[in-house]
Amino acid sequence: MTNDPITANVIVIGAGQAGGDAVTLLRQNGYEGDLVLIGDEPHLPYLRPPLSKAFLAGEVTEESLQTKGAAAYEKARVTVRTAQLVEKIDRHEKRISLQNGEDIAYGHLVLATGGRPRMMKVPGAGLKNIFYLRTIADVVSLRAAFLPGRRVVIVGGGYIGLEVASIAVKLGLDVTILEGAPRVLVRVTSPEMSAFYERIHRREGVKIRTGIAVSGFLADPTSETVAAVECGDEETVEADLVIVGIGLIPNTELAESAGLLVDNGIVVNEHAQTSDPHIYAIGDCAAHAHHDFLKRKVRLESVPNATEQARIAAAAICGKAVSPAGPPWFWSDQYKLKLQMVGLSDGYEEVVLRGDPESESFMAIYLKNGEVIAADAVNRIADFMTAKRLVAESKVIPRHALADESEPLKAIAARF
């Protein structure tokens, strides 16, 4: 039996990037009601991208990962409740139930529940020294095994796998990447960009195996620690530790149990509202209606998207008009390469290379029906800013002009 519920005008469930931004943006929009932010980790909201890079390398501290310090939440009059789990949403009574038996009533509810790593479902997947990277605790646990000379096998050649590989080889580990697809980064970029990153990683000493299906893990006979990765019936790859990066599953169970519409994420409209007008969803867990630019429903996993959706939800709750979402963008740091990506390149008809990949400063620009729909930039920060505008405006520019390095991209954009 629970006590009478505490009342909060807005409750945000999920203390990640999206949730942390939502509460402070509500205050910036003039919201005066009570705000409660609830997270299941024992930390204030923090940046996840550095986990697979600078934090794994030991170059930054836990505290430096925080998006805002405790004082910022105090100033914004936000009650932050860490290390607490929400078990149930009662939409009829407009209250949530916590694992500790407490109930809290809400006026509006924001779900920023994020996602969790997709787990391997093969024999031996429960062995020790098999790691997934999503939280500070995950990386702290990994560091104990992340030692020079050790053999690390990375399952998955996406952003996380490649970023971890760049840190591991730098720290002196023996690194092998196993990717089931024919090339790395297959879901997010072109064969030209994939070939570039494979070449760079191999040059740095990373072994990359593509078209490899992991079928299981073998244990050291003297312990429950992984000793090798099985790839089919005959081949094995020896390993002292394994890191798995094969995608993210959105945390939608709370929304589903409350009867909200879910379809590869919690379905929301252009105002970040769910099928219940009093409940919003933002960040990695939300499949939102991207009518103005992408013209389709999409679930995006990125810091810029989390912040953008927090902005939209905060404005909607405050009854303010909000500008439509622009093209999505992403980034990845590997070695001395800064990869910046804008738009979604899936479905492109042509790719134009601007610059020489051998120079390690170039762009891949994607066209569909003659329009610029996406661009990937390697060590081209200024050009990337122009590319964001080209994608946002769906510019039609001839491929020969885009490839012509004798004229700055900014000037080319101005001519068309």
C-alpha cells in the first residue's frame, strides 16, 4: 500500500542528456511549476560520447562528464533523484510509482528513458570479460581488463566499435574487429567512407574482419573468463576480453505497460507528445515525426537530437511555438580524425567526393534527385557548417561543382 502521492507539475523520467536538458530548458522557457528529474544511475546527467573515447582512455574524470553541475539544478529549482527506478505509470490517476513504494503525481510527464546495448544471444555470452559500453559503470569495469598487450576482440564495426578500437590500439592492446556486414559503418555511410576508415584502422594496427558472424564464446578451462570468439563451425579468434557494440534497444517497456503507442521507439508527434497528450518522449527512446525535413517517422541516437527534442518538448509544455527540427547531425572522433555527418544518407543515388581521402581531409556528399540530402566531413569543420545549410535547404548543385576544390564550398553554395 502506498502513501498519498507527492505532486510535481512536471516529472522527467531518465537523467541522461535529453532529461537533463529538458528540465533546464523548461525553466528557460519561464516554467514556474515543480520539476522532478528521476534517473536510475547514481550520477547527475552526463555526456555519453566521451565514454568510448576520452573517458575510456583515462583522459577525463567522471565529474567532467557532467552536462551541468549540481548547482545548476539547484538554481533551476529542480529536484534531482538519482539511483531510483520508476516501475509504473498510472495514466488515469496521472501518477508514477517508484520501486521504493513511493508515488508521485504529475501534470505532465516526460519520458527520456534512453536505451540499452543490444546483447549477444549466443553460447557463452554470459562469460566474464565480455563488456558492453553504455554507462560510466560499464567503462570503469572495462578499464580493469583494458591492459597493454591483451587481446581484445570488438564485435561490431559501428561508431562505438571503431572509437574503442582507436583507443585500445593507442594503449597497446592487440585489437581485432569482427563485423558481420561486408564493411564497417555499413548502416550510416557510403562504401567510400567505409574503405577510408578501414584503411586508417589497419594502418594503426587494428585487424578488421568483415562478413564474420559470431556464433559463440569459449571459456578458459580454468575460469569463467572468455578465451576465444567462435566464428562459425571451424574458425576461432583468441581473446582476453571482448567488447560488444551491435546497436541500441530503446527503453520503451514503461511506455508500453502504460498503453502508449510504441513502434521502434515511443511514438511522438512534432511536439514530442505521445499518444497521451500529458506525456512526452524525447531522446534515444523516441520515434518522432520529422515532418519538416526528413518527412518520416524516425528514431535517432545522438546528443544533438536529444537536445533538440528536449527543446521541442519544453516549449510545447510551456505553450510556446517552436521552430521545426533541422537536419540531424552526428560526430565521431577516431585518432586525429573528426568525422562530422549531417542528414541521413540512406537511399542516396550519387556520392560526390570533395577532396582526396589520402589527404585525410575530405567530404562525401550524398545526392538524391539532384538534391544534397547528407554529407560526411573528415577534418573539414568549416565545410561541414556549409554542408549543414546545403542539406537543410535541399540544395540542387551539380556534382562537378561540389567536387571542384578550386572554389570554396561556401562560394559554391552561394551560386546555387
